[in-house]
Amino acid sequence: MCAEGQPLAAVDDRGAHRPAHSNHRSRRARRHAHARPPLRRVQLIPVVDYLIAAAAQETGAAVLHHDRDYDTLAEIMGFESVWLAPPGSLP
């Protein structure tokens, strides 16, 4: 503590001075951020893809496609997924 009763100033990584208590809060926030589980990437699949996948599953047909969503749905729903061309090869 300084003579005036104020906390000592801290210097951040950019060389800027700021009160020591704000540095403490940022450390606490960083610890809290590391304690949270990592976010899972969410894949949004259009409803039409679900309908096509359901029809393929129901009839036992394969889906010929150029869309990674059908690979994901095929893993879950158990129908055959066939790429029209290698991924990323068509515009």
C-alpha cells in the first residue's frame, strides 16, 4: 500500500500503469476462463439435409452428395454416404 492508503500500481505487458487491484481481477478472470470446459464446435445442418437423410435411411438408399453434413448424418443414422467428388474439389 502507498502512504495514501491506495494500492500500489502495477505495470501491464504494454507498459501501462494501472491499479494493482484491477490486475488481481484479470488474473481471477483468467483462472476462471481456464476452469471452464472447452466449447464444442456446433455443426448446423439444414433441415432439408435431415429430410434427405431420413428418406435414405428409410428406403435403404445411398446419398450422392458434395456436402460434409451427409457424412455426419450417415454416421448417426446408418445410411450410405457417397461423395460426388473429393471434398473441396468443386467450387
